[in-house]
Amino acid sequence: MQNWRQFIGGALLLVCFGFRAEAEAEPLVIYTENYPPYSFAAPDGSVAGAATQKVRQILDESGLEYTIRLLPWARTLQFAMAEKNALIFSLTWTPKRDPEFDWLAPLAEANFYLHARADDMRLYNGETLASGTFTGTCVANDLGCEFFLWVGLPSEKIIPIHKTMTGDFQMVIAGRADLYISDITVNRQLRISHGHDPELTKPVMRLEGKTGFYLAAGKQVPRAVRGAVKAAHARLVSQDAYDIIPAATLPE
């Protein structure tokens, strides 16, 4: 009986070592975009930001080797969904994205608003959006286009563009579209970082419902890797050493 127990114990140990070896086989590449204040390039060339700090905390706890790379969002998504050693942040949870990713750890709450020109005095609500009176612009295949459908804007009133970062903002300022969608914290920081006056637009309608910024992995990433990251996050939470970044709010 003792020999049998030793055999079982040895087998379990080999399995655990196997999972650990699978998780540590290749250094991870953590992709994100320029998305201040959550992620951005520091003067020394490293990736900084509030969400970046959370990601480093989790990955350091996991013991996995990793690097963080800042890329345009389209490439970030492409690599994160194709490479077996890739993770991604700050990925916004949406119903469409939910089955495509494993949501490893929440990083920050989000507070998305429809934004219009500062001098636009029209009423924006679910009824007026559904009427087809307004147009909205968003980066093609990005969450903004999905969010416009979510709030009821007719698909023919959505204007996709290919210029990232400030393209949607510039479309609204130029009068070529009525609305764009952004988290209110990101909106202000992004405009300032690109030399624009954030006061040229204003938030006019909050998007209700579950959302938030996450560290995530495509389903092609080995389960052992995803499990190691989730376990690291769980340990930090159990030690009261981890809190998600609260969403910025507008004054009542």
C-alpha cells in the first residue's frame, strides 16, 4: 500500500511539473496600445501606466517570464488572438468579445460616454439615437462600433474610420459626425497627449451595462499559462494586495 501511495504521489508530482514546464516553456509577450493613463510609452522607452502597473504586479506574482510591448491596436488584437505566448491588456469586455478570450484579471473599471461637440445642445438618449437623426464614428472593428449598436444607433448611421487614437475625435470636431465613444478618463488624457483641447467635446450620454478593462488571453494560449496568471491574481486578492482601478466619474 505504501508503494502504491508513493507511486500516486510521484505521478501527481510529475503532472504538476508538466504543467509548470508548459507554463514556463516560452516567455510571454504582453501586448497593449497607447491608451493613457492606463498604458503609454515612458521617456525611457518602457511601457508605463496605471493598468501596466497592475499587469506587472500579477505577472511578477506568477513567476512567469514576460515582456510588455506597445503596438497599434489592430496589431495588438491580431497577435493576441494568434500567438500561443501572448496576453493582452487593457482589453474592454463586451458581449461579442466574451467567448473569444479568457478574461484573466480585471484591471480597471470603465466609464464610457457618447461624446459630442461642446457647442452641441441637442438631446441624446436612446429614443433620439434610434430615430436615425445622428451619426456616430468609430475605428473600424473596434469596440466603439459595437457600442454604437449596443445603444441603438442604426448601423447605417455608423461611420467606420481607419485612423486610430484621435481620428474619431477629429471627425466630430470637423462636423463630419455627431458622436464618438470614449472612456471619460482616457478621452481627456488622449486628447492632451496628442496636442488637442479636450474641452472641444463633452460627454452627453453614459453607456450603461457591464464593461471594464482586463488582462486577457486568446483561447490558443495554453491552459497552464492562463491558470498560472489567474492563480497569481487570486493570491494577490486573497492577501488584500490587489484592487482594481476605480472608474472616474462626472460630478452630478
